[in-house]
Amino acid sequence: MLNRLQEQGNKGPRHVDRPIVALLITLLATLAMVVPLGLSALSANQANAIAGQGETASRKPLLYKMLGYNDKIDSWQDELRMDFILRVRHNDFNPNCANATNGADTQGTCNLSFVYPFWGSQNRTWYRRIKYLNTIASASSTSKPWSGAYKWAQNREEYFTVHKIINSGLYDYLAISLEGDLNLRDNSSNPSYYKAGGTSEPLNVFAVVGQQQGALSCGSPGSPWNWNSGVDECGSFDSKTMINAPDRTSNITESLTANGKNFKLYMGDCLGSDANLQCSGPYSWIGWDDQPKLYGGNQANWGMVTDYGFPAYSDVGNGNVVGNVNGTQPGVAPARSFFVYWENPRGGNIGKGICSETTSYYYQWVGLKNNTQWVPVDDLTPEPILVEGQKPSPNTLTSTYWTQGIVDDNAAFNLPKKPSNSNEMFATDRNGQPMPAQNADGSIDFRKAKEDQDLDGYFKMVTWPVTKNLNDTGTDNNCNVNPEVYNPMRKGLVGIDDGMSDAKKDENLSAGWTIDTAFYKYDVPRPDDPTITNIQNDTDGSLNASGSVYTGKLDPVVSGECTPSKDDTHPNTVTLFGEDPGNPFTEEQSKSSDDLVKSSDSWGFKLGETVCKVDPKSRQGGSWQIQDTNKQYPSPDPGNKYNGYRRYHAWVTESASGFGLTSFFSNIGTAYFVSNENAPDGKLSVTVPHTKNGILPANSVVTFQGSVSPIYTAWSSGGLGMTDSRMAISMKQNTASDWTSLVTTPANTFQRDAAVNTTSPSVADPTSGSVLKVVKTAASTWSWTLTIPAGRFTGYNGDDETEKFTFQVKMINPLNVPSDPVSTNRKVDMTPTTLTLERYDVFQVAGKAYKYVNGNTRVPETKGTLVHITWPDNSSTDVAVGDQGSWQATPPEGINQGQFTAQVSSDDAESVDPQSGNFRGGNESAAVSHALEFRPSNSALPFAGGWPLSVFKILLMLILGLAGFVACLRNRQESRY
């Protein structure tokens, strides 16, 4: 609003009427009160949005996939069996809610249950609630990995279980198996119920998520559906008026019913007599309680989870039916876990034995692929297998009532075939050799089957009957009653292959009976994971080998690659998350985990989302970018700060399926936030070595010292770690233009966690020969000493400026941005003085002071340099070097013989270090000595060089004065005359 007012104001005159001013003041006052409230609300809403990942997930349970169910039911063996994937809001279901004693929810404390019409069409308002059996909690660190799956394999009661909670973004996909009871009509006077292929029964399974108490009414709206310790039923439930929580209750099988996928009820008895016998058809036993006895003793055949393998089992000495069964490795279902048994109520002589013998059948294992199609399991049953040799139903049998006693003896199991019993499900190729997933003991390797064919991990065994007339032999018989039911092979309704359409596959599978099912590491089909490739900085921002980037931007743009949707109207969306340091990312989030359920979420804070756009340059076909505005982090997270870091990951959400499935998380990209570095301490010192007696000591070095307090110090924690800033030292001869690098510290020189007084490893620069020593002197301060070989200082030509050097040090942050440098100037004079003697008598000693540079070039010593002379009597005299390096001295009175010595003790005329205030000294020359000479032959004669010059001057003045005096007298005499 203020921007608009400003724009309007800019278009007109600059004066503002008083009413407008009053209006603005009123608006500003209002904003001053409202904006803080709005910001507080925004902050609170943002925090809530982040807790929910920025979106509102629906609480309504939704059937994602009906994997398998017994869509055909014998009225005397009426059981409910289902495997399906249910979508619920993330974390709405906690698998550990069940009673810890027996692992079952007996009090309605769990946030999930299912209700279904127990009596079917006999009583459409009588519903039964089926409760949860915990098979996840037992798979804890104190239990064997297979304990939960084994618990379900041994179940014989009415429960559902959740095998695995598959998180996909805002939703959890529950892999559920359900084993319940039904009480459908057993007989009827209505002939329509006895038609071949069965009659339709309602398939209404309601899922209730969340608080169970009060979610449904019973009897009348508002009347509670009470829980008890047993099976819970309501005799008068109306789904139209008695669902009190419609936002979290749904009929998950509604879509199946709409597509004609209701139950088909097969009457357990036949109707009529020889002339008009009516039967529903052969029935494949579904199994209940311990009928038949399988691995584990009960109903292992439905929803068997093979992810972790199984222990050995034996009932030897306790029934002796199953025998000894070997334990298995992960992915392998034990022997005698699955079965097939066909019954036929047309037995006996009723109906003249027409179609009364079902002694053969086909079976085929099929697997789910890409969650959209069923395919043959190539490593097991690439085509349906014909099994012969099953014992027929007793000839007097006209009902399936109370026939469980013959199942163990007549059923086929996944066991090796024996000469005495061909009625086993042992998958072989056409040469009789076991199929790749068929183990010799009868166990089945679903892991191999899944991996070799890239299947989703759900398998079901479907079987079709082969029926003949009583006493017929061979497969070419006269059983012509409803062949689609009694002999579906004749109608091409047996088995599936890869060349079939989806509609044909569905038709054939619907013609069979689903009896056995198994899981191996099932997962929902996710979109491809995105990739983080770049986090914005001042260069290209590409992630390094460790997946990190140093950046000076606290609000970087994070970008990468993704796989775009094939349907532009249903795009794939990339969502970026920034890590919550209080709940850090885990590496396992970027891949499928064996965890049955996540113990906690560590998604991080949602920072934004964008559509995955087509990008021909991308290896994945698409690209994305989202900016971390650094405004999405709720308190107490401080947001992105310099000398800190933030980790990012992303996922892709598809929209084509209508379920919003997400990928696994991308790789983790880490941004280390870097600002300018501190400049080094300006207190620098340079120590220069000097010659002794004209010689520079061996291995002499120039020492450069100082201290630094870098912002960025090296640290590591797990896969994280920031490198330290580097210290770079260089020097330059003042008359030169280029800097010479002396040394640069390697990584990890400045360790954040190092103790005080810790010395870092010495650093030797191979080019300059310099050696650096660094010592930690305080929590964030390091002192350093650099020794530079004396031989690195060349180029002195006699000009004092060529002896002056600038020494510089600077810090370079991890972004390679240097700090302000600090430097010091220093004269580096390591060239000794050479003294020569030109006179050495008792009247005077004198000579020259030179330096030899660039080989044999001789230049005068600096004017003012002191030459120290020691006389024969051990007294001494200091004289300064004059022009052109000359120097001279007169021996003290009384010294006319003996040896004197001349030497420059220190050639440094600067004398005091401007930084330390200490005397620095200079080069000591080699000493020169000579005996004082005495010259008696001419020393007593005037003008012979022996007398001192002063005596000669006095005599000359006396002579000139006398001459002047005589001239004056003569003038006076002449004037008198």
C-alpha cells in the first residue's frame, strides 16, 4: 500500500494536502499495531506449516492398491483375506499402540480399525470390527529381525496387521494383511444363489483412522459402538448415518465394488438332483486356523513377509504333521508355507458324476510390477503349471461342510515331489529342472525373483481347476458344464503372459482363485529422486566431492536436476528442505531402508517448491531451482549465519497418480556460509641475521613473526566439516614490482578444537625454502614464525633501496577471498664491510670501507658507519666513514709503536627497530691489523715530511710577520726625509 501511495505521489506535485497527511498518519499508526500482530500470526502459521511440511494432508484413509483378496468364497469356509496398501496421513497410525503383553489391540487404543458386513447380504447392517495385531513392535533391537513376520505367520485369529509403514511425503502407506471371519448364507431356497461362478456379495470395508471411541455409532446416530475384549460387532450399523468422523472414515473398497469386484459366493451345497443339479463350482480351500497345518502351525500362506527370512520350525513330537522345516535367509519363504486344495461339491453319484472329479489344477505365481500390471514370475512360473494327482473329493460328498479334516492329507504344498505324491507345488522347467527361484527343499526365493525381474515385491499364487467326469481318464473328458468355471483352460482363462493386455490379464486372474500371497521388500513406486548439484556462491557453486559449497550468500539459490513428468498437465514438483539442527538429517533418508517404520522424522524445514521443468542439458531430463530466503526458519533456529552451515535435501512429488507419491530424498548438499576474514595482527617483527667477523653464519635465516585470529577454523563432525582459512605470506623488494610468495598454510592448520599451546605441523615451502611454525596461543589466536633462507635476499647493488623489503601477510577465507593485508618494511643488510688500510704510521692510520656486491663490484660503505680501532695499548677510537668510504684516525699521543686493529662492529646505521624499539645491530666486518710504523730519516727535518704540518705553518707565519715589520720601518725612515 505504501509503495502504491509513493508511486502515486511521484506522479503528481510534491506538496501533500493536510488531509492526505492525516490519512497517512492514521494508516501508519494502524499498520504499527496490525503488522506486529500479523507477523506474529504469520510466524505461528509458518511454524505450524513447517510442522506439517507446508501443506495440509487429508486425514481420510484411502485405498492405494488392493494387492490381493479372496474374491471367491465358499459358504461353509467363509473367510475374509486381504492384502492392500492404505494411505493415511503421516504419523496418524502408531504401530506400537497395541497391548504390549500379547501385541493385540483389545481396548480400541490404536488409531486404526476396519469394519465390514459380517453376514453379507443376509444382514446388511450387521458389521464386525477387526482389530490390530502388532507385528512391528516385536521387530525391535531386542528381538530377532524375523520375529514380527513369524508372529504373523503363526496367527490364526481375526486380526489385521501392518507389515510396514512406507513414508512418502505427507502420507504413510501401510502394507496391511487382514485375516477375518465371515458368516455368509450357507443355503437358500432361491435357485439363483446356486449358479455356476457364484453370486455377488457386498464388499464394503470401512477404515477408521484416529480416535476410535465415538467414531462410529451403533443402533442409532450418537449411540456408541462399544469396545470389548473380544470380537466387536454392531447388529445395526448404517454407514450413511452412523459415521461420526467422516473426515477420517472411508469405504476403502468402494472403487472395487464400482468396478464389479464384489465377492463371489460359492454355495457349499448343490441344489437339486440328477436332472437339474445346480452347483456353484469347484472351490479352492482358503485355509483357516490350522487347516491345513503350514509352517508355523497356522495360516502362514496369507501375507507372508519374507524380508528377514524365518527360523526353523518343527512339530515333530507335537502332531507330526508338518515335520521339520529349515530356516531361511531373507527373501526366502520356507517349505510348506503355501498350499492348494480343490474341493468339488458335485461328488458322488448325484448328477451321474458329471464334472465331479477335480484332481488336477493349474497354478501360477504372479508379481506386481510398477504398481500397474501383473506379470508372470519368470524365475518361478513363467507359465501356469499343471499339477496332477490330487485326491478327489469323496464320492459321497455333496457338500463342503465340515471337510477340514481331509485338507492336510489331500492338499499340495510347496514341497519337493515324490514318486508316491506328484501333488506338490514344486516349480520346474519343461526339462524337469527346478526354476531359479525354486529351492530344492521346496522353499521359494522371492528375493531372487524380485531382483531378477525388477518387481515391486508383492506376489500372489492363483490357481485354476481342471475337472472331469467320474471315472474319466485323461484330460480329454466330457465335463462340459460351465467350462469357464470347471475347466477355465478350455476358455483360455488360465494364466497370464507378458503379451496379454491388462484387460485380458484381469479376466484370467479373476477366473482363478487367489490362495497364497507373499511380500519381499515391497515399496510404492516412487518418482525418481532429484539431485542437488549447485548451491549459489560467487563462482559456479557446483558441489565438491564431499557434497558441499562455500558461499558468501546467506540466502542462496539451491538448484539441481530432476525427472519431469511425462504428462504436462500433471507435473512433478520438487520440494526443498533445510535441515533442522535439533533434528538433523539422516543419510538413510536418501535410499530405501529396511526399517519397518521410521522412528522419527528428520525432513527439516520446508523452504519452497517448484515444478520440475524439462531441460535437455540435464542428465535426468529436467532441472529446478529454489531460493532459501533465510526467512523460513522458526525460532529457536537462528537462520543462516556466517561461520555456520545449512544442509539441504529435496524430494519430488508426482501428481499423475492422484496420490502425490514422493521420491526418496535427494543427496544432501551443504552450504558453509563464509564472510570476509579478519586481517592479521599488525604487530609484526622481522629479525635479520648479520655477519660475524665478515662471515654470515651457516644456515642463516631472516625471521618474520606475528599472530592471527582467523574466523574460519577447521572442524569436523561426522560427515560435516569446514576447512580453515589459509594464511599467505609474501615479500617484495622495494625496488621490484612483483611479490614473492613465501608460504601458504595448508588445510587444517588452524584447528578449532585444538588445545592451547598445540603446535601445528611445520610447513615448508619447497620453492622459497621458507619454514613456518604455528602455535595456538589462545582460544582463537595463533602465533606464527616464518624463517626465510638468507639466500632468498638478492639484488643488492649498492643502492640502499635495494636492501629494503616489504613483508606482507594476509588471510584467505574458504571462498578464496583475501583479507586486508598487513605489512612491515625492513632493511635486510647481510653484506659485510671490507676494510682496507692505506696508511698506518704513528702519525695517522687511514683506509677505505667498501662492500662487494654482485660479485666483484665494489661500492663504498654507507656514510656514518663506525670503524672501531683498537690501539696497541688496548684503548680504542670510533671514527665515522666519510665520503666514498674513506676513514682515518690519529693514534693517541704517546703511541708510536705496536699493532692496531680496525673493524666495523655493526654496519647498521638505522640502529633501532621501529616496531620493537630494540637495537637491531648490523654486520660485523672482518678485522684488519697492522703495526704502526715510525720514520726517523726525515721526521726531524722541516719540510721533509717528518715535522708535523702545524709546525711548518707556525714558522711560515713568523717569517711573513718579520718581513712585514722590516718593511714598515723602512717606510717610516723615508718619510722623515
